[in-house]
Amino acid sequence: LSQLFRPLDMLGWVYRTIRQGVIDMAAMFDLIDTDTEVRDAPDATDLKVAKGHVRFDNVHFGYDADREILKGIDLDVPAGSTLAVVGPSGAGKSTLARLIFRFYDVTGGRITIDGQDLRDVRQESLRAAIGIVPQDTVLFNDTIGYNIAYGRADASPDEVAAAARGAAIAGFIQSLPQGFDTRVGERGLKLSGGEKQRVAIARTLLKDPPILILDEATSALDSRTEADIQATLEAIERGRTTIVIAHRLSTVVHADRIVVLESGRVVESGTHGELLAAKGVYAEMWNRQAAEREEEDGDDALVTK
Ligand code: ATP
């Protein structure tokens, strides 16, 4: 009888995996209500990532024909380097990330990875090459081990444990009565924002992609958790081409290059030092956020007194 049920189990597993993958991607990119019209070209080939050099050449894009969101973006992200994208709300930062994943096609210009136009490669191979640590990680009603491994169903328990260590969440998991078998999600243990983000980091470590997109959380984590997570993120960025969508400037200081996006255009570009010296938009944003930080620290000091 079990032989009869095994294929059914398998089907169930395939269904769960696909469905959850889709939910996760959709949630990451707020795509629940969006049709993804992008199709593989009939002669599409698999993306071959030699180094992970990402380029935007004069990219134009709009969700609707009558409203252009990206207005001629040029970006060059050399293999293994980190690019941070900053700018006001609505500037088009998340849109850039969605285009790298090819949830939409550009309306002008092109995006390439190691010289291959994203429109010429199979989407599956593209998405296999890119890891995402989203703002808010969706957890499934399953065990924490499953949640870490779900991107790589073939991962061994040792690999899952190593990823958890790399994401600095192993100690927390060990402290749970059922360890990796503890159920999480809506019907299980609730994780904090920082813990969820670590689960996403562990997933990414297991996937080991050459290209990484970090969509930094807008919701504030406490400053100690944020500092811990920042250190973990810097560790996983090493050796990968990384694009950070940043909301807090304090987390982009180490980036090889920072671009400031405003109304769909790159208005400044350089290292943290160069941009401060230029005394432009970035310097102004930095000074404003530094003043806010000081104010918060002042408040903390009052509270602890
Ligand atoms: P934030 O820092 O607030 O996350 P952002 O710089 O990431 O902002 P985007 O999310 O890229 O900005 O949005 C850029 C513009 O595109 C906004 O004006 C937004 O309203 C619009 N937009 C985003 N997603 C869609 C969509 N699915 N359909 C239509 N317009 C959209």
C-alpha cells in the first residue's frame, strides 16, 4: 500500500514546493496582484554565470505605458562587488531589483549578466543564479529546518545546520525544545523580524548563488540585532555580486559603489567618501540620518538613566 501512496506523497511535495516558492517570490516583490507576462524566448538558453558581472545599459521601464519609472539607468556592477542603491521612497529601487529577476521586461535598453541579455536566457536558470534576502521573509507552517532548506530540498541535515551557523541562528534553534523540528509560522512559533531575516540568510547560504539581492528591512530592528545582522550579511556578500536596496545609509558605508536614485534617474554615484565630499544629495541624506541617529541615541540614554 505504501508503494501506492509514495507517488502521491511525491506529488504533494512537488505541489507544496512549487506553491510555496511562488508565494515566497510573490510576497518578496509584492506581486500577488501582478500578471507576470514574461515568457522564455523559444530559443532561450541557460544563463551561464562565469563571474556574475551585472550591467544595466540605458534601461527604461514603466509598469504602465503612460508612466515611466526608470528613465535611462546605467549601472555597472563588477563581479564580486557590492552596489548599494539608495534614494527616496518611490524612486524605483525595488523596481531595479524586480528587473534583475526579470519579473518584467525592460521597455528600453538592456540588462546583462556576464554579457547575456536577460531576455535571451531561460528564467529558471536566471532565478537559480540569484539569491534574495527580502525585507520580510515569509515563513511556512512547517519546521524551522524545512524553512531553512526549502530552497534546496536535497540539502542534508549537516548542510542545514551549517547554514544556520553561518546565519548566526543556530544557537537560537538549539535553544528550542524541538530544535530544527520546531514548527514555525502562523500556526507555530512566531519569530521576530531579525530571526526571520536570519532564516532568509540561511536559505541563501544553502542556495549559494553567485548574485545576491538584499532588500533591506524598512521596519526598524533594534540596533544590536541590526548590527549583528549587518555583520552576517557582510559575510555572505563576500565573493558574490551583491546589490543592496538600502533604506538606512549606515548599512551602505562599506559598499564598493553607491548610487543615488531619484525619480528613476541615477543622480549621484561613488563611494561613501566620494559622495560625502561631493556635498550633494547623498551627503545631505547622510547628515539628516546622522542627526536622527543622534536624537535616537539621546532618547535611549534618557531611557536607560
Ligand atoms: P521604497 O523605498 O518606498 O520601497 P522604491 O524606490 O523601492 O520605494 P519602487 O517600489 O521601485 O520604489 O516604486 C517606484 C514607483 O513605481 C512608485 O511610484 C510605485 O508607485 C510604482 N510601482 C511600484 N510597483 C508597481 C506596480 N506593480 N504597478 C504599478 N506601479 C508600481
